Amino acid sequence: MEEFRERVLGMFERMKKDTLDLHELFEAGGNDPEERLEVFYVVEGLVEEGLLEERGQDFYALTEEGKVAARDLKSKES
């Protein structure tokens, strides 16, 4: 689960976008339907944690807290 959490948070930086739709976020799970389902659960969890906010029409954006978490991941990878 942690791996998918990091993948989803990292998607915003890799794609250089402030807002991503669910289909773009599914790319964190590759082509495996079960992994894509896991991504869905992670996205919902990140919304509940306050790291992502729903923007309607299946779009999601990092909150300020989410941006910090994504930056922390990026610096951890470096």
C-alpha cells in the first residue's frame, strides 16, 4: 500500500501538473486491474488524510499538506 501511496503522490511531480484525473492516476498501477483498484483505494485514502482534494469530474489536486509530502518523497528519492 505504501508503494502505491508514493507512486500516486509522485505522479503530480512526474507529470508536472497541479491537477490530475483519476485515469492519469491509474497509471501508477500500470495495466494490472488489481493494482489500479489499489490505486483507487489509495487515492480515496489520501483524500481522507487531507493530502489530496477532489476537484470534481474525477480530478484531484495536492493540498498544501500533500505538496509537502510529495516534496519529501522527491528529496528521499534523490
